Amino acid sequence: MGRKRRQDEHENHERWLVSYADFITLLFAFFVVMYSISSLNEGKYKVLSQTLVSAFAGQPSAPNPIQAGAPYSNAPSVIDLPPLPRPTSIAPMPTRPHAANGPKGGTALGQDPVQLKLQAIALTMAERLASQINKGEVQVRITPLGVVIDIHDNLLFASGQAQLSPVAQGLLQEVAGVLSGLPYQIQVNGYTDDKPIHNPQFQSNWALSAMRAVSVVHMLIEQSVPPGQLIAAGYGQYHPVASNSTTGGRAANRRVSIVIVSPEQPTGAVGVAAAQPLAPAFAPAHSTATRSAS
């Protein structure tokens, strides 16, 4: 016990000074290195600069040593290069022309033959459905997707049903009269409002909207529209064009859209885009509208 007590009494409590001295030494060495790096040999720098300028100028020469302190302005600072030839004329890039809005309420279209064809189809369809358009029951419009014919569900079906009414058959005959002569893909989309439906026939709005689209497709096939060009799709209540908080908005959302797809669109690009009013509707033409879209 006595020996341990004597060792404690002679313990050195200033050993931290060794570490501190090492730290100060390293810090001093660090600043010395930084200072040496920052000191640039001006003479060597000027020789290198002159050599590079001569090489790029195409006049190689042996570098002459430049004394430190000599004025740097003696070295060339600009490389003279031959002037670039200036173009005498620039041909304008071809642009796609744009047409103004048509006199019958049509949308602005380019002079592309496909777009002109779709415009003629829309005008013909608007003339055939003029009575329903004037009542606000049908809307014909051109979108980037193609020609869209929106039909309110009260013209086609009874509430909560997917069987076509007698009035719907006459309406779809007029539509099929235009579609039967077209080489384009035709997609029929069914939409509903957000009011839930659950009956023995339909378990959801998905089922109701899809079956309504299928019923319209069957009717168009009966009117000689090629089945290979037809597609049926149901979108339920998930793509409204109006607010479901009002009676008028819910009525607008319950609809069937017949889309004449532009051939410029990729296959399968139809559906959600057709659910939104992307362009003004075509007003019915009463005088000089095209009678045949084929």
C-alpha cells in the first residue's frame, strides 16, 4: 500500500503539453507548405505562357528566358486567327401553317390533310346531329386526339340501365352513317357521375359505364361500322367534366363519348384525354357543310 501511494504522488499531470507541442509543430509545418505552394515563379510562368501562345499561333520558337520582374506586357496576349466566313443567306426553316378559327365555330387547325379530314368529319357530324346539339344534348368537338362526340346518357339509356332506348337507336344511326365510311379507329367511352350504384345487374359504376359503351358498340356494328375498328371502354366516375356537387354537373358527367381517333395518334392513346373538354364544340352547319366525310 505504501508503494502505491508513493507512485500516485509522483504522477505527472502535465502530459497534455506533449500533445499540444506536437499539434503546434504540425500546424506550423502546414502553414509553411501552404506558403511554399502559393509562391509562384513568375519567370517560369511567363516562359510557359509565351510557348503556348507561339504554338497556337503556328509559329513555334525556342522559348527565351524572361527575367523576373520584366514587364509582362511584352508577351502577346491575343492569338490572331483567320476570320470565319460569314453566311451570305440563311434559308428559312419550314414551318407548319396554322389556320384561323372556322366560321362555324371550329377549332384552329393546321393545313395538314389529316386535320382537314377530321374537320370535315366534325362538320358533317354536327350537321347530322344539329337538333340534339341545339338542345345541348350532344356536343361535337375536335381535340388533339381526334373528333369527339359527347352524348348525354338521358338520350341513350334509362337511369341505371345499359339497354339502349328507341330514341338512342335513331341517334346512333345518324352517327353510324358517318362512321361506316371512315378508315379510322373508333373508341366508345362510358362515363358516370359519382353517385354509387349497386343492383343485381351492376355492382359498380365501372360495370355500368363499361356495359353502356359495349351497348353502343353493338349498335354501331349493326349499322355496318367495321367491328375491327371499334373499342369499348368504361371509365366510371373518375374522369368528370363538371362538378358532381350540382345536379347539372352530375348530368354532364353521365355521358358516352364516341372518339374518332386521329391516325396521327399512337395506338392505345385514347381514353383519359377524351374525358376533358380540350376544344370548343362545333356548331351545327346549316348551309355549306360537307355532306360526306369519306
